[in-house]
Amino acid sequence: MSGTEAQGPRLRPTLDGIPTYKPGKPASADSYKLSSNENPYEPLPGVLEAALAAAGSFNRYPDMATTELTAELAARFGVPAEHVATGTGSVSVAQSLVLSTAGPGDEVIFAWRSFEAYPIITQVAGATPVPVPLTAGEAHDLETMLAAITDRTRLIFVCNPNNPTGVAIHRGELERFLDAVPSDILVVLDEAYREFIRDAAVPDGIGIYRDRPNVCVLRTFSKAYGLAGLRVGFAIAHEPVATALRKTAIPFGVSQLAQDAAVASLRAEDALLVRVEALVEERTRVAAALAEQGWALADSQANFVWLRLGDRTMDFAEACARAGVIVRPFPGEGVRVTIGEVAANDIFLATAEAFRKEL
Ligand code: PMP
């Protein structure tokens, strides 16, 4: 019996400083969930059928190379199949990107507040997060992000449009930024909400990455395509980066259900984009109503809106919960509210109106 017997296993000290990822609260029978930027529509019948057909063989491992999905994505975006790397949701692809570029002593720059996984996956890799505050207009401060680059910087996340503020970067500003970033630093354009953009000045990252070997685009099937529960995301990147992603990904991370549903979704894209259009129309309606109520709102190009509420954040989130909608509070900062079903959006708007009058 040694004296160390009572000690548990030694865990990496770096984990002490890392919060666990906090998912939005699940919906209950008497509430709508507007806290995780999900798609409120149920799966299309054809997509559901494809997933159910794959379920019959889940005693087998999936196709590890995601061959059919990769080919379908390559054709859809006009890129070589070698440039496509898939993963268990885009968050796992983002993690693979960090693991591929950064380790202890290295730095990863991102705007803050932005997608909450960025600091977590950076620290899990042992690297140092470098958060750069958003501008007063809730946008990326690209000048300050450039100034934050050091010779230890290995990766920069640019979330376009930004989660949770919804603000998107325009072409000229993004291109000037990319021109100024040293070419040995990987820039990840996280376009999880790409399909909801209606501002023509916001560039498509896939057009941008082509001539820039240090730029990679991150996309997901979780939002516009409505496959959040199946976990499929992908990156479009030049070959060295895409190859690194295949090395750092969890083997067999995308189930056959997910692969087949994603392929079926790409084939049913027209029907899915009609739903996206309806959500964008709802976004326009919600934003106009909030402005009418007197809220100062940043222009959201995503499937959510952001209310900066400061120290009233939790009060607002609780008022929403009492009214039957679960929203996503960031204590002391603000509330992010997903655009959902019309009835859910109406409850949110009524709560916002009542709350506004009290302010
Ligand atoms: N990037 C951004 C900006 C997100 O908001 C999210 C989901 N909240 C993700 C990536 C990850 O999505 P998923 O893992 O479901 O593809």
C-alpha cells in the first residue's frame, strides 16, 4: 500500500481553467426552445427516410472516408474532393483545426464574445486563447485582431456572421484583413450561419479560400439543414490543411445515418432553402418589431437576434422562461434568441415589449 493510493489520476492542470461547454436548456412540454440556434422544422420526409434506411446497418462502422458525402460536397461547392474534410459537427472540425496547428506555447486569436467553444478547444489543445473584444457595434474588431498577432499565433477564428451578435463582416474589410495576416497563420472562416445571410456585401468564404492557402472555411449541417442532432460539419481547405484534419479527426466520427442524411439534404436543398427563406423573413419581422419597441439592435445575418442587456440579462431570460420561451443568456452581457416557430417568436416579442416598458 503506497501513500499515494488515495489520489486520483493526475489530470492536466490546464483543464482546471476550462469551463465545460454549456448547452442551451432543453425544451419542455410547455416551452419553446430558442436557445441553441436550431432549425425549428422537423426533418424532411426524404431526409428522414435516408437516415432510417442507414439505421438498419448500424452494427457496422460507417464509411470512415465519408466518400459519398465528400463527393457530393465537392460537386456542390465546385472544389476538389481532397479539399473537403468532414467531422462530428463543425465544432469537432474546429477542434481538429486547433489540434492541427496549435499546442502549448502557441496562441489562437478570436473575437469575443463569439462562439463559446473557441477558448475551450484552444485550451484543450494546451494552447493559449487570445480573445479580442468586439467593437461597440457588436462586430469583429479586425484591426485589433491584427495587432494581437505575435510570432506564437498559429490560428485565427473569424466567425462570420458572429455568434451570438449576428453581425457579419463585409468583403473589403475581410480581404484587407486576410491580406495583412502572415501566410503561415491559418485563418478559419466559421460560416455556420452562411445560408441565412442576405446582405450581398458579405462574401462567401468558399470564393475567398480558393486563392489563399492559409484560409479555410467551416460549415455545418446543424443550422440551415436541420441536422443538429446527427452531428455533421465540414471544412473546405487546401490539401495540407485538409490532410491534417483527416489525421486529427476522431476515426469514424460521422455515423452512416448522419452521412446519408447529409447527402439527402444536399439533394433536397431547394426544399430546405425555402424553409431558410421563411426563417429569414421571420428574422426581418422580429427585428422590425424589436426596433419598433425601442431596442437598439445590431443587424443580424444569422438565425438569431442579440439583445445587449448588461446586468438585466438574467431578469430578461427569466421573464422569457416564465412566458414559455427558453433563450440563451450570457450573464452580464446579453441574450441571444433563436428565430423559431412564429408562435415562439411572438411570445418572445410580447415579453420583450413588456420588459422594455419596465426599463
Ligand atoms: N460554429 C458556430 C459559430 C456555431 O454557432 C456553432 C453551433 N452553435 C458551431 C460552429 C458548431 O455547430 P455544430 O458542431 O453543430 O456543427
